[in-house]
Amino acid sequence: MSQLNKEINVIEYLKNGMKNKDLSEKYKVHHSAISKIIHNKDKVVQHKETMEKYGANKNVLGYSSVNDSLFEKCTFLWFCQKKALGEPVTGPVLQAKAKQFHASLNVDSNFSTSNGWLARFKKRHGIRCLNIKGEKFSANEDDANAFREGLKAFIENHGYKLDNIYNGDET
């Protein structure tokens, strides 16, 4: 069970009347951990809803202070928009965009879009693979037909034999 799911369960148990002490014993944590979940209840629920809305991996980390930063939210939203459009997003592109959001928001802290940050970002948001493999979009049928006709005319005009023509896309 992920940390996020545990925190959601704690919130549900509390709504049903279970006491902090009982929950801390059940989850084998200090009572202050339960108090912290109660304090961040709205953020935890909002984080869960965001993860579900964008179809993120269910086994993700729980809410953390990094998730609360505006540039992190902007970066994740940008990633989700690109994913919805079917556009590929690579690690370096995501890192550059995060750095851009961080700079444009004038956040005072030192921030580095290192590979470690990228790995943690992917883990926080349940992102398994950034690269989209295969064809990005299907071909325009009119353009494909025009190309076929042009290629056929080229082959006939230059006298090429069909057994000397190969598909350069195959390995």
C-alpha cells in the first residue's frame, strides 16, 4: 500500500471516529505523524484527486512539501497536457520546463533540475516512462496518396525495377 493510500485511510478512519492513539498503534507510527496527516488533510485529498484525474500510478508517494510548490504543480500540469496531446516528453525537456517555471515564478530557493530531481518527480507523480514510443500521429491520407502516386511516377520515369526498391524504414 502506498503512503498516499495509507494517509487517505487514516483520514477515513478519523472520519469514522477512530482515535489518534489507536491509529498510531495500528500503523506503528508516532501520534505526531497522525496529527500531521490531519493538519494536511485537504492537501492529501487534493493530491489524491489530482493523481486520479490524470491517471497516475496508484503506488505513488504521499503528499510532501515539494508537491505543494507552485512550480511543481505547473510542471506536472504541463506534463499532463503534453501527454493528453500525445506529444513525447523526454527527461531533459521536462527538466528544462521545470527550470523555466521555477525561474518565472521567482522562487528564492536554490533549485537544480538534476537527474535525481527528475527521478523523484517521476516517482511522486507515478510516471513510469517519459518517452512515447512508436508513431506519434497517423499519416494524413491525402498526402500519403499523393506521395504514392509521385513515387510510382518517379519509378516508372527512371526505369527502376521493383526488385531493386527497398523500404529504408525496416531494419
